[in-house]
Amino acid sequence: MSSRLYLQNRIREALKKAGGNKNLARQQLIAWTYEDAKLLHALARPHLDGIISYNIDRVLSGRTESPAQEETGQKPELAGKNAPGQRAGKVEDFGMELLRAVAASDATIFGQEAGAPPVKRGQASRRHVDAIMKMAGGAQKKKSKTDKT
């Protein structure tokens, strides 16, 4: 049986067991995933690339918790200004760089970074100009017809 078909059958089974209640069926599926690795894999399969990429980025950036914190469920403490470590300096440098970029007289405007072609307003076509002039002329003529002064 394919994993997609297996997943659909388990979802139907959970819905039937929950009497059609979507939230109860969801809770049942979550409970089953603790015992049924095939169900968990079928549920996660479309999202595995994103889940794995996210966790790799999290580890590379240093946002991971220590094993002791994971077991106790404690949140990692943020480094203060006086705390030792390289991350505190990087955060301060980032803030100063951001402030300099915003305050600079030659600040880069989004979409106009180096390498991006300059944004120029295109010239209106002759047909467009004629249409605008015709509308403007028509408005003046109508005004003069109604104005009998």
C-alpha cells in the first residue's frame, strides 16, 4: 500500500473514530504518530525538505539549545552587552551598520541597489497622449456647452 493511500485511510479512520470532529481527529492522528512511524513519515514526507533545511540553518546559526536545556525545557538566555562571546559583538555591529545605512545621505533605496538597472518612467506612446488630449478637450467642450454665460 502506498504511503499516500495509507495516510488517507488513517485520516478517514481518525475522522470516523472522532465522529467527524476535525479537532478530535487531529489529536488522534498526533497520538498515533508516537507509535506509528509509517504514519509519521507519510504525514511529514511533503515537508521533509523544509524541516531539514530549517534545522540545519538553526544549528549553523548557533540557535540550538544545549542537550541539558532540551531535557529540562529551559529557554536559552540571550547574551547581554557585557556577556562574553562573539554573538554579542556581532549584534552590536549589525545595529550600528543598520543605523549608518539608514542615516547615510547616499543610502541605497530598495530596488535600486548596485547592479539593479535604474528605474526610469517610460515615455507615453503617441496614442496615449492623443487619447488624454482628446479627453481633456472633450471635457472643455462639454463645459463650454453647459456654460451659457
